[in-house]
Amino acid sequence: MAVEFSEIAEAEFQELLSRYPNTLAAMLPALHLAQREFGWISVEVMDYVAEKLDVHPTRVLQAATFYTMYNKQPPGKCHIQVCTTLTCALMGGYELMDHLEEKLGIQVGETTPDGNFTLTEVECLASCGTAPMFQVSYSDGESDYFENLTPERVDEVLEELNEKLTDLPDPRKMHS
């Protein structure tokens, strides 16, 4: 299956290019657009972005693999990203991570077998005043912050997420 932007994404890409002095400067927003369009950043998508930006593919590979915000494998429909930077760690971030691993039956960096949830550890999500917290990125491109978390609140959030799952696309089927 060939990777190609939809008509809407192509128009967004062209508008994006107009805002930057050169194509290299547009790389990170182009990768965000590609991830939203294709669900994740495969090697095929990296090559496509490199071609669209007229840069060497290794430049795109370097950026996509350096930044943790780009998924190099299909995430679950709900990608739970737990902050474990100092404030969140001190306020219980690792305990939340342990709780999520137990509730979801997966380890950090894994996706549930049904493809519904991916769990990752991330650095600062800029919510130190409401630690501990996590961000959930949905496969439809939206995301939510959940702050001041306790194990009980995490259980409530998981119930809310389970209700939302049927309306979300499966990133594993968005491209190969």
C-alpha cells in the first residue's frame, strides 16, 4: 500500500510549508501531520515525508527517532503517556504507572493485545502544579490531560476511555 496524503492533508501540508523559511524547518509539523494522517510513523511514512520535504530520508529518520512524540509502531486507540519527571515522580507517577500496568495487563512500552491501549513513560508534560498526571492521545488525533490522579481516579478514567473506544479508528489498520 502506497502512503499518500489525503486531499485535505495535502492542502494542510502545502499551507504548512508556506509558514516556514525552508522545508527542513517544516519537518516536525510535517511529521505531526503525517502521524495524524497515517496513525503512526513507519519507515514508509518517513520516506514519504522526506520526499515531500525534499530532504534526505536520514534527516527525517533522525527527527522521528529522537522525539518520543512520534510513534514508530502503531499505538493503541488510547495512548496513555504517564509523566515521570521529578514532580510527577515525587507525587506518585511511578505508582500510577504500576497501577496502569496491573489494570491493563501490559508493561510500559507495550500495547494491549486488542490494540486498545498503549502505555508509555514520558518526560515533562508541563503540569507540575497538578501532578501526578498523564496524557491520553487518541487515534483520531485528539488528546486529553488527566491531572491530580490517584489510583481510584485512574480506574474512573479507564472506564471513561473504554466507553470511548468504539468511536476511535484502529491505528494498526491505518497503513502497513
